[in-house]
Amino acid sequence: MAPYSQLSFLLTVLLIFGALCVTSKVQIQSSSERQSASSNTGSTGESTSNSSASITTVPIVTWKWHHVETPYLVALWILVCWLCKLMAQLNSKLKSFFPESALLIISGFILGGIVWGADKAQTFKLVPRNFFYFLLPQIILDTGYFMPNKLFFSNLGAILVHAVIGTCWNAAAVGISLWGCYLGGAMGNLQIGLLQFLLFGSLLAAVDPVAVIAVFEEVHVNEVLFIWVFGESLLNDGVTVVLYNVFDAFVSLGGEKINAGEIIKGIVSFFVVAFGGSLIGVVFAILISLLTKYTGKVQIIEAGFIFVLGYLSYLTAEMLSLSAILSVTFCGVCCQKYVNANMDEKSVTAVRYAMKVFANGSETMIFVFLGVTAIDTDIWVWNTGFILLTLLFVLVYRFMGVFFLTWILNRYRLVPIELIDQIVMSFGGLRGAVAYGLAASLDETRIKEKNLMITTTLIVVYFTVILQGLTMKPLVKWLKVKRVSPTELKLIEKVNNRAFEHILAAMEDISGRIGDNWWTRGWKRFEDTYITWFLMKPEARKNRDYLFSIFHKLNLEDAINYVTEAEKRGSLAFLNQTDGTIVNFEKKLRFSGVMPDIMSELDFGNNNVQPTSVIQDTVPSVSLNIHEHEMKRMNEDFNAHHLLQQHLYRSRKNHRHKYSRSNFSINQSEDEVQEIFQRTMRSRLESFKSAKMGVTPAKKITKHPKKDPNHKMSNGKTTDKSKKHPYGDEDFEFSEADSAYSGDGGATGGSSQRRGTYTMGGVENPAFMPEMDTPPPPWVTEAEADTSVAPSQGAQRYLPWSPRNLHRLAPLRISDRSTDSFLMADAPATEESSEESPQQPSQRDGTHM
Amino acid sequence: MGSTNSTLSKIPNAGDLMQETGFSPAHIVRLYDRYKALDKDKKGHLCPQDFGAIKELAMNPISDRIIGAFFSSGQEVLDFPSFVRILAHFRPVDKNRPKDPNSPEHINSRSNKLKFIFQLYDQDKDGKISRQELLQVLRTMLEKQVTEEQLESIADRTIQEADLDRDDAISFDEFRKSMEKVNIEHKMSIRFLR
């Protein structure tokens, strides 16, 4: 594995470099009596000859390590942590049975060992402040923002029961049991009382969302189980922090002063903190939604508002000593829908990716640092009884709590949670960085055994994340837990889901019961009338039908696949083939001068798309893991851009390398746009003429093209704004409208899709037809275009997607959906396809079912 | 249980009905009360107008289809057993209930649930969901902002996804196949009060 060894080499070099920096720093540190690791001044020891304390000559270059030290170390650590993740991902053999989080912790051990070896002390630790202020918020925001809302709210009751009651139970049971054992003499002599034990129990009660997601995302359990575990872990973090604070207050108050009044205060503060935090989150969600109604003007930083306000919601709640985690969770959960509707599609994408970068990045760092922190002799205090008993109790009470609560909940559930699911849920009680963070922020003056607690917490964390994480996959397999079968988006399912909602609501009405569907519907109605009015842009309101957006998304995917397919076959020129003969790749390639990497892609032929990529493409709907899925699409998108730019207009391309801080427009000269536009128009006019004799007469010509494109093709919007809108040409407007509705409109639908995606010409088209006929691409020469224009029935027999080509190509496909839809698009028309059709059902069965 | 039993004895064929539908006695009694409440004029049967009087149901976009499902093949009246049988489609699937090898499938089985949805679409009862039929349902279910053209293309695409034999319509088999991945047992169930 070449990249792997290269990477490990790179990492080693970096580590040595980092260690050198650190060593030099520490040497200085010890001499200059600085205390804080982050604010010390730097080294002159390794400076180049020119730098010295007193300047005698003008230095040309100086070595100014101390100037950059802190940010440099931070950046270096980030880099190293991310490289660890990369290594973990590259090593597929290890990855198949090790969860990534465990691998990261282990690499943290190694890194910590190196640092310790160099410094003879652990200079780097996960400081609670950094953890809670800089690493945690984005992770929680990310989980909230990508929370599958419907699933979450429909299971909210169960989640709350587990998160609140379950957590309290865990904290109390662990604390009291440990205390009992302590009294029984199981752990020797410790300076520790009941309250401290309860405090310890409460900090250990939190199931960590970071660890849980990291493990559960890899095993793809069914969605109800996933949302239970995940929702619980997210909310109980908040609960734990609250509980921790209450007990912390009790501890500092001292055992004697606690009376019934104080306990009641504690309980009240528990609820105030939890609900207050959630409320702050909702308020900020409303703020974000309102703000994004108007941020269209500064579209380039639009995405940033989400992060800033999300972070502010965290800090605000913290400032008011309310639960910050709950605040940022609910902020994300509540704002997602309106934000996505209000913002431009590009900004939405930007938010999604940036969110994932931040969250994954800091998650990686947390795990690595959990490992690094362990390599430190200072914190290790061993007490066998205490540690083993804690481990035992944490495990046992988790199981007991889950079983008992689920047993109660099952009495009220439509579909009971099965025993197997309960086992997995209990087993998924992974503790993580939050527990460590809380343990590390204990006050040593009040809690004498702080180090023992940290040690124990770390061991519990390692035990759960590494051992339980490791055994989770086999366990899930062995117990045959119902998994999410990777499904792809299907319109028919979504349509039926909508029908189910209505049917169920109707049945509840008829059977005279006020049930979940009644609440859902009531909320939906309220939301439709008031909330969306308040929080959504008017134009976003129009466009928000869910089914339609699914449809839109599917079409976009198809369009992308269509072009990808075309490129794989050599060049886009194949679109003009009239008789379906096979393209001579070689010739086309040489002719258009496509880059060598495209060549190599073609050389591999059928086996270049590995089955894994197909699997990765179908991420289950509840998975929060968008990045693989989306990345691929981005890539394809980008490739196409690149190709188009490189090869289409080479002859007259005058690169105006334009830098704009607020715009992403591809540098495309005005002439080009005009030319593409005119060509398209000409070909469309042709197609219109030919179609006129054909099938359907042109439908409503008026007004649609004006109205529709704006909300449908939001992709093309921005480029249009920055330029002169092609529609400005009065002459063309009519023909555009005409051709859009001519015939079955299929051709124009297809081509507008593609153009929208690549923002080629900014020509938009309202017709959204699933049939992908032969759209005359804007870039073909005029003569070619004339041969292939008509989208009428008659012309359809010459589709390039005739089955003969298709079944050759089938293994290359990324998603079989496009195969289907293309195949079916041909269906009504051609004789050719009917000749070939016997082969298709089998193929489709293979890919589809 | 005393009151339940006494009410139960008033319901004709209650025992058979429970056997057939799997409802508990408490369910049956409750549904019987509901049935009588819906039957405002005390005529002993229900007619479509009785359903139309349910306020919430009237706001349901596909209410007429759902009401139509209760009145199969031109009948204008609905008696209590039929009422219960229709509702029994929506009972959650229970694993423990023994299945008679010689009796037909339970009413609330997966395929019966699917059949129920299918016939909501298939208004002319030709065993196929035609493009036109799908379009009608979509038109009622989707929000007003979606234009007719968009509706048509959504309908086309939906049919394409399911249509295996390319007759531009969805047969029941095709329908079942297309819904294979969907957890119908879960999604087509409501809780009935005991």
C-alpha cells in the first residue's frame, strides 16, 4: 500500500519536527520560568546565525519561533490529528474490524508516547476549557443541524425518558453503589464522601454522542434504534452537565448544610437549566431563520451566520449558566428546515460541508487527545477496587436502566423495541470526552481524589470506546440486529409516504382517537400558517413542497450521471450519434485532447468503479454521514467543469483570471455566454419547428418561463444575477418559451438541467421532464445540432441511450437509478428498444432489487 | 371487564369479528361506540355522509378516496363488521398471533395493507394505477404551488420507477416490488385504544 507507507513516513517526519519544536520550547520554558504551556516565549537556541538578542547588523532572516509558537503548535496538532484519521481510513484492513474512534485513541497513545519521550512530561493535554469552548460546540451543532427531524421528534418522548430518567438513574446508582462498596472497605482508604461519589457518578452517566455516532454510523443499525441511542446520547450530555453542576454545588456547600430546601432547589435548577438552555437554543434558531431571510444580499458569507449564531447560542447559554449543549442542539434542530429553505442552494451546500469539516475535524482531535492525555504519569493513580467496581457498575446499571425504561416504553409503543435492540442499545453506552472533560474540570481543593477520578474516567472511556466499540460490529452481526438496508431515494416511496400520512390521519379521525398523527398534523398546519410565514422567504415558501424537492434532487442527480456517462464514453459528442453506433473512444479523445487521466479512467473500463463506491453511494437516510456521498457528486461536478473549461472553447479562450472576493463565477467571457445561448436558441427553434407537426401542440406559452425558473433552478441564479440575463433579449424569449413546451418538452428539460448544474449559459428552462431525450448540447456545432434536435416522438428512435449502448455501459454506472430512468425514457418510443428489451429486465432485476 | 362484556354481548357476531380481525374485546367495544356515534341518525348503518361529517376528515385532501374505500363496489351503506374489517387493516402487525394454516392471511398483513393503499389509487379497479389515476392523487396531495406540468413530470417519473413491464401503469405486483424496502408494517399502523 504505497500511499499508506508514504503517509506514515510523512507523519513520522512531522512528528519528529513537532517533537523538536516542543523540546526546544520546553528547554526554554524551564529556564524562563513560564508556567502556562501556551504563553511561553520562545527559543533563540535554534535560531539561525543572524538572530541574537542585540542586533549588530541588519538581519536578513530571523528565526522567530516564539512569535508563532502557539498558533503554530495548534495548527501542527490539527494537521497531525487529521493525518492520523487519514491513516486510519487508508488502512482498510485495520478499519474493517476496528472502529475509527478506537484507532484514533490508539494513535493518540503513540503520539503521547512520543511527546512524553521527548519531554519526559506530558506537555499537551485535553484542557477542559479548550474542549468545551472550541472542540465541542461544532460537533453538537453539527449533530443538531443534521438531525433527522421527523424521526427525532416522533421518538422524542422515548428519547427524553432515556436521557433524563436514564441518566439520573445511572448517576445515582453508580454513585450510591460505589459509596456502598467504599463503606464496605472494597477500595481502601480514600478521602471521599457520598456527595463526591454522586458527583463522580453523574459525570460518568453521560453517553457520549461523539463516540456513539462514530461507532453506530459504521454499523448502520435500523433507524429507530439509531435515533434512540443517538438522541439519548445527545440530550443526556446536557442532562449530565446539569446534574454535575448541581452535585458540584452540593459538594461545595458541604454535606452538613444540605437540607430539604437545598435539594428542592437543586431539582428546580435542574429543570430550569435544562429547559432554559433548550429555550435559548430555540430563540437563536428563530434568530438564524429570520436572519437568513435577508442574507441573500451577502450570499458569500451567508453560510457563516449559521456558525456564528450557533456558537453564540452555545456561549449565551453558558453565560447564563444554562445548558449550553442543549441550547446548541435545539438551535441546530430547529433552524435547519428554515435555513435550508431560505438560503441559496450553494450556501446550503457550503454550510453542510463546512459543518462536516469542523465537526469531523474536532471529533478527530478529541479522540487523539483522549489518547495523548493518557500518557502522563501525573494523573495515574491506581486503585484496583475503585476502578474495577466503577467499570462494573457503569456497565451493569446501563443495562438495567435501558431494559427497565424500554420495558415501560414498550407498553405504549406501536412497535415494541425488541430484546436484541435493547442489548445493542445498552451496549452502545459509550462514554467519551464529555465525561473526561467534566472530570478534568473538577476542583482539586474540594475533591481530594480528583486524579483517581480522572484515571477511572479515562479507563472507562477507553474500555467503552475501544473494547465495546470493537465488539459492537460483531455483536450486531451476531445478534442479527435489524440493519438499515441501504436504500436509494425513490420518488414512489416518497409519494406513498405522503399518502400514508393522510391515510393514517384519516383512520385516526374515523376511529375517533387523538393520536400521534393528529398531533403531527396539527403542528404541520400551525407551522404552515404561522411559522413558515414568519421565518421563511416568500419565494422559499412557494418552493417547499417536499415531494417536489425530492423530484428536483433526483433530476439533478440524473443530469449529473448523464454527463458523467457521456464523458466516460469519450466525449460529449456522442450525444449526436444518430444510429447508436459505438463511439470510437480513441479518436474522440485525441480529437478533443482530453486529459490523460480521463484516458486512464477509460482504460480500466468496466472494473474501475469498485463495488465499494456503489455501496458508499447509498447512505441510509438516517445516517448523518453526508460527506462521502456528497463528495462524490461534487467531484463529478468539478470534473465536468474542468473538462468543459479546458476543452470546449480553447481556441478563443482568453482567460481573464478574475479574482472576486464575493463571487465564484467561472470565468466565462460574455461572448461565450452569448454564443452558447444563441446556438441553443437556434437549435431549439429547430426542434420547435419539427415538433410542431408532431405530438402535442404548444401549451401555455405565456408567463411560466418567467416565473418558474427562479425557484427551480436556483443553481443558475447567481451567475445570472452577475451578468446580463439572457432573457433580456426580447427576441429569444418567445422561442425559449415555445421550445420549452413543444413536443413533450423532454429535450429541453434535460438540457436545462445540465446547463443549470454547470452554470454554463444561465439559460433556464421551466420544463422539468424526467425523460432524458437527446438534448442538443449547447456546445455542439451548428451542423451537428441540426441533425439531432427534435425531441419529438419521431426523433426519439435515434436516442443515444438505446439499450444496445446501455447494457454495455451498465457496470460502469454509479447509480442504477439513472439506468432505469433512461431506459424507461426510451420505453414508449423506439423499435430498437423493443428489440433489445428482453435483455433489460434481467439487468434491472440485478441492479435494482 | 363487566361492562365490556355486557356491551360486547349486544354486538352481533362479536366473537367471529374478533377472531377475524384480531381486535381485543375492548377494541371492539370501543369501535362499536364510535360506530354508533358516527351514525347520527340511528339508522343502524353508516353512509358516506356520516363520514363527511367528521370535521377533521373533511380537511384531509384524500378524504373522499378514503371514504370510498369503506364503501366498496357501489354500496351505499356500511355495517359494523365491514367498518371493523377496514380499520383492522391498520392494526399493528403482531408476531405472536398464531396463523391458521388454512385461513387466509390476516387483514393487517403486509400485503393487505399494500392492497388497501393500492386500491386508493386504483379508482377504476382495473388492477393498475394508470398515469391519470396517479396524477389525480398527486394533484390533491401536493401543495398548490406545484404547477400542472410539474405534477405531470412527477407522475411520469413515479411511474417509471415502478413500471417494470413498461405499460405506463403500475400493477399491484409492480407496486409491491417498488415498496419492498419500505417498512409498511410500521408505517401503515395506528394504535387503537383498548
